[in-house]
Amino acid sequence: MKPSEEVVKAANELGAAYGIMNLIRSSLPLMARGIVLLPTDLLALHNLTADKVYNRKNPEAVAALVKDLTQVALSHLSAARALYPSIPRALCPALATPASVVEYIIRNVTKAKYNLYDPRLQRRYPFLMWSLIYKHMLGRY
């Protein structure tokens, strides 16, 4: 059975949000290896280079870049949630995990004031299972 167009769109939106937030979350460990994977167009928009990010030369601009990326991820998450009424309840658990992880990373990034270098971004979600059980009981994602 082929999934409906709404299910595919919701999964794509969640995948985009997850990819963006995981890029932010994984930036610090990647920088420890000398790798900066942030989008070059946003780096240029904020007058940054990979070298400036790596050497922490302009933390305010990096925070603005992270805030922009977080807003894009949040819009993808909102777009996925807007499709909720058309998603069969049986498929909601499949969408709940990426949605919960994205919410958690967004919360951590916001608490860290969009500081890409904050070690709190590396913490795992200690209540992921409880979040998934709660969402499963409600039939939401």
C-alpha cells in the first residue's frame, strides 16, 4: 500500500527539520576534527567563513546563523504538524521519534542562546521514551 501524499509530505518536512537540527547539534564534534559543514550561503550572509567559525572569531554572527537555521527547522516542524489531521493515527508513531528529537534539540539550542559551541547541545534526550509513549497515547507526533 502506497502512503498518501500528506504522509510523504509530513515525513519530508520532519526529515528536513531533523537534518537541519542534527547539523547544528553535530557541528561541535565535527569542528573537533577540523570540519565545518554549515551552509556556505548562510556563512556568507553573516560575513563568516569556515575558518572564523572554527576559530570562534565572531560568536555573535555564528549565533545569528544558528538562529536562522533553527527558524527554518521550526517552520518545517510546523508544516509537518499542520498535516496532522490528514495522517492516519497508525502512522503517527513513525513520525513521533524525529519530531521529539527535533523539539529537544530546538529547546537545547534556544536555552544555549543559539551558541553553537555550547556542550549542552551534545546531551541525549533523557526522556525520549516517555515523550514517545505520551505521543503514542495521544496519537500525535
